[in-house]
Amino acid sequence: MKIVHATSEFYPYVKTGGLADAVASLTGTLAESGHEVSVFLPGYRAVLEHKDAAQAERKLRLKIEMGDQFLSGDVRVFSPRKNLKIYLVCREEFFDRRNPYGNGERDYEDNADRFIFFCKGVVETLRLADLSADVVHSHDWQGALLPLLLRDAERRHNVTLAVKTVFTIHNIAYQGLFPRSTFARTNLPEDLNNMDGLEYYEQTNLLKGGILFADRVTTVSPQYAREIQTPEFGNGLDGVVQTREHDIIGLLNGVDMAVWNPAVDALLPARYSAANLAGKQLCRVELLKRCGFAVNFKGPIFGMVCRFAEQKGLDHLLANQDFFLTQDCRLVVLGAGEKRLEVELGSLAAKAPHKIVLSAAHDEAMSHLIEAGSDFFLMPSLFEPCGLNQMYSQVYGTIPVVSRVGGLIDTVSDADERPTIGTGLMGEPTAEGLRDALERALRLFADAPRMAAVQRRGMAKDFGWKTAAAGYEQLYRESL
């Protein structure tokens, strides 16, 4: 098949969260399976500065209609591996910035224009380069207009650009909400500027475009596909999602075993496997050393790597700070995001620097060390569409302590509730639920044989992308 993906993030070129890992792993696996895969990505500064982009050649000059004006840009392309091409939609005014979506304090004020331009750039490239895709697959609000813009361009130019379109919701909380005047820059027919189209309470909602107008809609776990059709998790779009209930499917993400595999992980000080966990102990020692803790510490280490956002349950972690201050344990938190959470987590770390370390940064190597060197990995999320770190943790023999929501339900089973097959500990998405799970983690850690059995079961699970990608291949074929 000829498959086109459009995404705002793609590892290793630009990453703020799991989207980058998921799309890179999926497309890489599809390419390895022999499909002809093209990935469209904004031409961010970080991407253009990457060594792989040094070989990028200018493919097209673009002139994109944006409301009552035309904006120029260009498309550059390179191929990092067999059967995979990366197309960069470039315009310095929009994408030559340090961060993809905002400055850390707030989103960029022109994000609507940036990603409308990106989606239109994808459509124009498909048309001008005659890529004739079987499937065009876009992701999240940044790519949500693509199915609609593509069909509109086909109507305007009397061409076929794709047989089918697929749209994936990675997180329905991020919808691309902008003033209603934004609609004019789409140049779409005015009859789409209403509640049956992109209008949402006198605003323009870009995510609605993907949900309503793609041929098939996916999300990143079966449980989340059900959850987003309810008021509790639908973020105001549950009714919109319900209109596609027969076209929506939840497909779990997977783990890129070339990147997240303790047996081959080059970012670790030592490699290990379920058959020989000696290297995990060396990773634990290195993590303690890196954090400034005593390397002979014998108690449990709790690790956490996430974007600092309310969704991730960090307020529940803070509500349980007395646990980390009084129990004989260590806590290592890595991430960046909302300044309030960075400040409050920093204050907690300052209370007990000999027990708690915060690293407010994006640090890929440190994230691997935390996964390998910790005993437990915390994910007290309020909601979690899929989650990757709970899967990484099981692969690395680190027991996930998670909330009972979304993809966490689909990938973790509670070792107390299901003692013969459990691979983690689960609690309700509340401060009290987290406290219960933390206390059970201490009891599990004190029972070394049982702890080892839970670790081994987690490491035996198959989270590889070959299994995950097969679901997408089947969806594509059924759609054609």
C-alpha cells in the first residue's frame, strides 16, 4: 500500500510526548513490512538542524491560499530508511522556532494559521507531486483538517488524492479551539461553518474536522475509544464522537523494541534481560549516583517521566508528598510543562533533596535510566488515552503504579487483584487511589520473591509494534 501520514511530531526529530514515538514506530514498522510510506512533518528548526535533514532536497515551491491572501513555502524531502520518506512543509515565519507549539508559558498566538498552512501544504504536495495515496492518515488537532481539505481539493481540481482517509485522536483534551473568524483561513465552503461542521460554541474546533469527516477514526486504546463517548472523558465532544461510533476503533500503541529494550539499550550503563537482571541493578546504582543519593540505598525507588500537565495526576502526587517525605523510599521525577507544577514539584524536592529529585527538562537518556533503574514507575493519570511509559516499564522490569483509566486498563493488570497474572498496581484516579497503590507497592517490595515474579511477568509481555501495526494494516485494507 501507499500510505501517507501527517503529524506534528516525529521521533527523533521533534518530540514533546508519546505522539512522536507512536507515529515514528508505526510508520517505521509499516515501511519494514514493505509498504511505501510517506510522512509529512512541519519544517521546524529542530528538524532542519537534525543530521538526517542535511540530505533533504527541495521538492516543491508552495503558494498556499489562506483566506484572502496567498502565503509561500516549500517542501523538502529526505529518506532516513528504506520505504520511508519524510516531507517537510516549510515556512520560516511559522516553523523556525525553538518549540513546536508555544514558548512554555503560553501557546503561540498563530497556531491556527501554522497548522492550517501545514495541512494545506500536505494537500498541495499530494496534488502537485502526484503521490496518489491509498490511505492518508493524520493525527490530532494539528492534522485534523487534512481529511476535509483533501476532499475539498479533490472536488476543486477534479482529481483523486487518496482512496481513504484515517484520523487518529491521541488526546481529545487538545482540540485546536480558535476564534470563529479562523474558519475564513480554511477557504472551505461556508456551509461547514456551523454546528454540523467546524463550529463549536461560537468557536472553530479543528479536531471536529477529523472526527466528522475522516473515513475512519481511531484512537489509541480500546478503553479510550469507549471513554471518549461519555461526558466524563469526552471533553465536550462525546456527542460528536458518538456520531461515528460505527467508524471508530481503539488500537493500542506499541513499543519500539529497537529503542526501548533493556537488552540493547545503548543509553543505559548496562544491558539486561528477564533471564539475567544483573544489569538492572547496575542501572539502579547509576540512577542513585546521578541523583546524588547514597548508592547503597536498599529501599524502593519510584520513578516518573511525563509532561507536566494536570492530566498526568501530578496534583495527586503532591497531595501524597508526606508519603515520600516519611517512608524509606526515593522519588525521581523528570519532565517539563506547566510552570505551576514545576514550581510545586521543585518545592517538594527542596524539602528533602536527599530523598527526592526533580529534573525539569526533556532528557531522553535520563528517561531511559529512570525506566531501568527504578523499582516502580508512577502514572497517576486523571485520564490516559494509551500511555507508553507503563509499557516501557514492564519491558524494563519496572512495576507500573497506574490509575484505572484508558489504555492503562488495557495494558496493566493489578498484581493484588490478579495474583497469577498481574504485572502492576492500579488505583482509582484520585489522591486516595494513588495512596492505596503506593502503600501496596511498599508491601510488594518487601516480598522479594513475589516482586520478582511480577517483574518477570511484565517482561514476558509482547508490546512490540509488529503486533500493534498489524491492527492498522487490517484497518487500512478493510477501508479500501
